[in-house]
Amino acid sequence: MEQTFIMVKPDGVQRGLVGEIIARFERRGYKLAGLKMFTVRREVAEIHYGEHREKPFFQGLVAYITSGPVVAMVWEGKNVVAAAREMLGATDPQKALPGTIRATYGIDIGRNIVHGSDSPESAVREISLFFKDGEVLTYDRAVDAWICE
Ligand code: DAT
Ligand code: MG
């Protein structure tokens, strides 16, 4: 089953939005497969955001993501990568559609609250960067048959 990597960034943790974000994924029916809280180390941040290394905002982005604890999660379900990106909204909260997480809780592109993998390949890479073997769990939920036929 498809999985995605979702991370509540340090601003989301500081602002008390962890529960709100988890609740949205839970209520939609996705399955929580991994969850932990930690502070991202600079080396890991630079790998995670490696595609942006040459961008002018890179240093600020690394400083932001390493500035405090994050909550990292693996969510699982049909088409979860693309669906989660829609739930997050556009990268810039000013451009995000109403009702999305970034539009509901954010104002500034440099404080956009939450990360979500942009493709299934990115999800695999990001999950393996942040989670060790055994930290992503496989289990059955009795409710699954009521979520997808
Ligand atoms: P996303 O997080 O939606 O996948 P991205 O991968 O293009 O967006 O960029 C990663 C993060 O970098 C993004 O969440 C916020 C920051 N960022 C992107 N573009 C930016 C810009 N033009 N100015 C400042 N920060 C930016
Ligand atoms: Mg991205």
C-alpha cells in the first residue's frame, strides 16, 4: 500500500497544530504507520532539502527546519501521496486553496507548517531518511473495509 512522509515543522509544533494535522489524516481514513518527535540535524536537513541546495532560500530553510522539534509521520492508504499534497495545499500559504492546512493555518511561505512528499519515489527516500527499520509498522485495522471497498 502507498505511503507518504508527513512532517509537522517546528512552527507547527510551536503553534500547537500537531493534533489538528494528525486529526485531518485520521478522519479522512488514512492509516498511521509511523510517528516520532525529534529535532532535525543540519546534515539530515541538507539531505532532505538537497534539491534546493542552490536556491537563495536554502540557508533559511535549513535554519527553520532545524530550529526546534518536529513531528514526523508515515501515513498509508490508496493514493495517499497526491491526496496528502492536496490536503497540505500549495507551498505558499497565500496561494493555497481555502480549507487546506497551509491556507487554514499559515500566511508565509517560510512558515508553511507541514511537509509532504511530492511523489511516491520521494516518499520512499524520505521515509528511509527519517525512519529506521522497525519504526514503520504493519498492522491490520478492522475499519479498513469501511474506508476502501
Ligand atoms: P513543498 O514543501 O510544497 O514540497 P518545495 O519542495 O518547493 O515545496 O520547497 C520546500 C520548502 O522550501 C517549502 O516548504 C518552503 C521553502 N520554499 C520553497 N520555495 C520558497 C521560496 N520561494 N521562498 C522561501 N521559501 C521557499
Ligand atoms: Mg518539496
